[in-house]
Amino acid sequence: MPIRADKVESPGWWLQRLGKKLLDERDDRTDSDGETEPGLNTLRRYAEGRPCLPHVLGVDPREAKEWMRDARTNWTGTVLDSPVERMHVDGFRFGEPDDDSDDARAADKDANRIWQENSLDADADLIHYGALSQRRAFALVERGDEGRPVITHETPRQVAVEHVQGSRRKLAAGLKMWRDDWTGNTRATLWTPDRIFDFMTKTNTPTFSGRAAELRGWDAFALPSQEDGSRPNELKLVPLVPFINRRNRRESGFAEHEDVLSIQNRINFALINLMAAMKYGAFRQRWAAGLEIGEDPLTGKPMEPFKLDIKRLWTTEDPEVKFGEFGATDLRPYVAAVESAVQDLAAISRTPPHYLIGAVVNVSGDALKAAETGLVSKVRDRQRNFGESWEQTMRLAFRVLGEEAKATTYTAETIWRDPESRSISEMADAAVKKQAAGVPWRQRMEDMLYTPTQISRMEIDRAADALNAQAATEAAAPQPTSLDDARAKRDQRPVIGRGADADAA
């Protein structure tokens, strides 16, 4: 039975609208000015080091394709990896800034337990990398079989969301569409604040026109606990949290390497031209003038008079014959073109030059720190945006647990690991100076990059060490004596310099 899609905000209307939005973004699009906007497929190819094949004049495209396997250098991969490897969540802080109560600390522990249960120490990097490489990523929060929250990473190739009109934060609906490998069908789940709908179609490549009054081929997929293919949404919210990268460049997100794709193409073109020059022009070509070339009696074709070999010497009996050679192609301009393009890529993407060039010789620590200033600033900017998304994710997780107080708190804070590279001695010296300035011990330990779990364990150890030190001090101290004992000891002491009579008296 076809699904109606003509009523605004009906399940079919959302399925068609979000499904078309999801599929359209996968492919490249051309705007009104004729500029091509790369799709998610193109962004993924560049991130994986599989860019488009450049066109080289005079070279067979099939041969150029073979060269491309060796010529391409995935600089965009470094542009993506360098910020991701510095983005690590150490924990969360709930409650007011001056709240040091057991409830606030319990929220930190509960958030850490949720984080560890979902293996987010590893999977959080998937979300960060997905947002940087695909413009955005999503965290899906659901209730597990045991009633605990389950947080999973979702990609924009399978998920599309729609915000409430006039809002950039509140979601009106969310759709996840994927291929079921077990059955070969295409499945879709639609979330609205009130209900959750499940759909299924037997086609592997569904299409959406965006104008059809009904969707043919789609059926409401009823789970055993369902009747009409829908179920109530207990969270009363769309359980998808967007992690949008560079929202200031584009509202829907802007990939980290999206503005350096043309530079990557320029590098690939220079490299493939370099390989062509190396193959056809790097070796000196020889010539001979005044040389008679005989014909093969069997084929009638000119015979090759000489064979190029390092062990052979070319000679002829004709004194009029002259030999010579052409100059080799200078490869330095090609190398210089690649180096210039790499410098442009480093400047635009704010990637440290030593990450791309890989040559660090006699460089001071201050110089390296200055070279990484742009990268650190970029990472801090991404942390501010992604931190809000992680806080929303944890609030949804607490909503799954039914803890409304923690699910509605807006004083939560994401604790990020410091993205700046510092030596242990630098951090220790800074901690001593902060102690003199009155900075609390726990904050100093956070600044030294200890995780909340490590700090909590260190607090217990500090208390135990203090008790042990106090007990040892008390055991070593002299025991107090009574006044009578002190007088008895005084009377028993010998008196030096007095005679026996005096002693007797």
C-alpha cells in the first residue's frame, strides 16, 4: 500500500523530504554561478586519498590512471588527521561552578560510566573525524535492552535531520536510511518528538522526487511490538545530536579539507606531470646524422641500427656519420611547483609545515610551538562547537535513565584535553606557580592533563598518605611523663663534684 506524502509533517512527507535531502547531498551539485559544490562521495574520496584523475595532454588516460596510483599523495588526509588527534574528551562536569557537592560529583561519575559503557574513548574520534571530513556527524541516543543509554556514531550518508523553523538547535524530525545486508532491502527509521516510524522497501536504490503525493514501493515496517509500524517516542525529543563542523562557513557544515581540494588537484597534476617527464624526458635521447638504416628483408621495415645499453659502444665505418644527444628535461620546476602548492595548503588549512614537509632540523621548541599556533587555535574552535553537542548527548543519555535533573541542567561542561603540546617540566613548573597563586589542587591536576578518574584516585591516595604521615609523626614524638616521674629521675642522677659527706647529708 503506497504511503501518502502530500500532508505536511506527516510520516510520508518527512520520509520523502528527508530522504531526498539525504540522497541529494551525496553527489556533486552545480550552483547558479556554475561552480561545483562537492558532494559527500567526493569528500570521502579525497579523505581516503582517491581524488579525481587529472587530465594530462598527450597521455593515454589509461596510462595516466596507472601513474596516478603512485603519483597521488594524500595531503588532505594529514589536514584531517592533525586536528582529530588533538581532540580528546577527558570527561564532563555537571552542576554549578561552585558546587562541590556529592550530587555534582555523582553526575560526573555517571557521565563517565555512560561514556565508558559506549566505548566512546574510541568511537568519539569517529564522530570528530566524520564531522571534519563529511561536514557533520551525528550521535544517536537510544535505550538499550537493559535500560541503559546506547550512543552510536551516525554518518550524514545515512542520516538527515530538519530543524524547527526559526531554530538552529531544536530538531523537528530525523531520518536514518540504510541497506539491510541480511535481507537486501532498504530500511528507514523516522523520529519525531512524538512517535517513531519504521519503513522498508525492497529496492536497493530508492529515489525521491520531492513532489510525489504518495511513495510507492515503501511499506510500514512493523516490529513484533508494533501494530502500525510506529511506536511512541519516550524521550519526547529527536534522539539525534548533530556535530556540525565550521558552521560559520555554511549553515549545514563545511568540511575541513573542502577549501583545499583545488590545491590537492594542483599537487596531483604537478606530480603526474613529473612522472611523465621522468619517463619520457629525464633520460638523454641520442641522435645520429648521416647514418644509413637498412631494411629487414623479411618485413621490409627499417632495422634498428643500435641498441641502447650501458655496456654497448656505438661505432660506424662511415666517417661522415655524427652522433649526439638531447638534453634531459629539468625536473626541478615540477618539484618546486609541488612545494609551492604544499605551502599554500599548509597556510589555508592552518596545518603546521613540519606536518606536511616532515623535515625538522635545528628548530627550537619555541619555533615549533609558534608553528602549531594556528592548529591549536583551530582545534579549540572545533572543541567549543563539538562540546555543546557532547553536552546535549549526555543530557539525552540522562533522559533515557529518567534523571530529569541532570537531563535538564545547562551548566554541564565538556572537559577537553589540552590540544597544545607541552613538556612535563613545563606543566610541573606551571603547577608550582599556580599553587603559589592559590589555584586549587584539583584544577592544577586538570591542567597537568590528568583525567577526572585519575584525579579522583589521586585524591584517595593523598588522603591515605596524609593519614600515614600523621601516624608516623605521632609514633616518633617523645611520650609525655608525669611530674612525679620527672622528680624521681632527677633524684636518681649522680651529683658530680660533691664529697661523700655531702652526699650522705
